Amino acid sequence: MNIQKVTDASFRKYGKIVENIDFTALVEALNTKTPSPEDVVYEPSVEALEVLPVYEELRTKTYGELPIQIGFCNGKNHLLNALEYHRSSEINVAGTDAILLLGLQKDVTEDFTYDTSLVEACLVPKGTAVELYATTLHYAPCSVDGAGFQVAVVLPKGTNFPLEQGHEGWEDALITAKNKWLIGHAEGGLPEGSHIGLIGANISVE
């Protein structure tokens, strides 16, 4: 598929590049203190990343002094598998080159299906940080040329942690973790009970 760049004007509907913050130490920590597994691994909150000075800068500047968490999503992947959204922006910091598969929440139907032909791919170069707006559908990053990826994930504190109660009916049925609404693909290998609403091909970047 066509892979755009986050510097292209077409990315602006999904988010923006985060400027005036130095992510050098965070990228170094991703490269040296987080794993490079063959499968995709996500950890929502990692002390080795949160002790860095950039944590406070992100908390005060990009989240307006709200409590935040910094975790990572690392591994190898070339498929869409699912799309999720939050009630908040998410910041991704690329420790390696990575591809994001993105869509818009406005294109989700009333019965919570989404046509995967609308998905667009955007390359995030190593060292670049992007803010994905709350209205942007996204999921695990994809590899570039089959290599592994390492991406720091910054979100309001508690996001993607286990739920405290059951959720069912209407949009509530999409909630799979705190502040996480998920729409899966039938070929995505998601847990039983996940809402399967992605219609069309399970998009691949290969």
C-alpha cells in the first residue's frame, strides 16, 4: 500500500508532530532498556521511561499537567488486525522507524463497523514524536522492511489498564481496557468477545 509521511499535509487530520521537546534520552532508553521481541509486546507504564526528565515536560506541556504514563509497544508486525481509540490524544515517539495504520472515528458506522479501505499508512522516522488526536483510529505500529520497531506510547495515566467492571451494549461493548475502545478484524487474532467490526481486508504494509 502507499505509505505517506507524517510530514505530509495528509497527516494533519490524524495528528501533528510534537516539537520543542527533546526526545533523545527517551529514544536511547527505548533502544537500550526495552525489548525487541518477535511478537508485539505492549506495556502501558514503564519506570525506566517515566524516570526521564522528558516525563515531566510531557506531563506539563502536552497534557496540561494531567497525570500521564509512558510505556512502549515493540516487536514485529505488518498487519492491521484491529483499530482502537481513546477519549484523549496519544503521543508516539519512534525509537526506530515505524509505520502507523490510521483512520478517522467519524467513519465508524452507527453499528460500529469500519471499512478498512479507508485506512492510511504513515511513516514515523526514528526520533520523531507525533500526537495522535482522540478522533484517530490506530493500533499497534508496523515494521519497516520487516525490521523490529520500538515506539514509546504516552497516554493519560490508567489508560489501557484492566477494567474494574463489565461493559456491554452500544459503544460500551467496544471497551476492552480503561479508556480503550476496540474494533477488531476477524483475522486479527483478538480475544474471544472482542467486537469484530472491521470490514474488508486485514491491511498489510508488505
